[in-house]
Amino acid sequence: MTMVQKQQVALFRYAVIAPLETGTSDPSIGNNEFFRRVAQKTFTGPDRKETTVGAGTIEKWHHAYSKGGFNALLPQSHKDEGISRKLTPDLQSDIRFLQFYKLDKVVINLNLTFTLAVHHLAFANPNSVDKP
């Protein structure tokens, strides 16, 4: 995610909590009621898709903003960003090799050919047919 995209996400988060932060929300309700009511609304997210936000998430954004300001609303990168959590380096290398040489299709075709040949031999072999 680029810095511009992160800033757009942070602006979206701020827009959701802004009435509470600026004091323009209904003063007769508490924070929990504010979170609950806002969670019932639909927003246009930074990706321009309609989305909803859970009350717990809104509360988390409010606390983050209260403690760290706007920068606390920026999405954080994973410490292991760009590193596979599931595939070992050897397996990744093997996959890249197969993709590069398109061997995945060759292996599938060989498996299919072998399977068909075995079935063909089983039906064509007279010894495999019961005699009366």
C-alpha cells in the first residue's frame, strides 16, 4: 500500500469519527451510542465501494486518534510484509520454476496420458477379462 493510499484510508477513518472528535455529534448521547449509531450507516470507502464499519472498529479508531492524532489512523504495515507465511523458500523456487517453464501443464498432460493408457491397457488386455 502506498503512502497516498494509507493517507486516504486514514482520511476515511477520520471522516467516520469526525463528529465525535470535533464535538458536532449529538451531545445527548454517549460515546457508545455514537459508535452504535455510526455503525448502522453505510459509507463510501477509499476504494469507492460502499461499506459499513463495526462499532468496535469505530471505537478503536476514536481511541487511536485520541492518543496519537491523525497518524494513528494510518494503516500499519505487517512486519513480515513481502515474506510468505505459508510457502518455504524452496517451494517458492519450485513454483517459480514450474511457472517459468510452464511445466505444470506438461505434468498434468503426462498424468492424464498415463492414466488413460493404464485404463486402455486394462480393457484391452485379454487376460483381464473373465472367460466363461
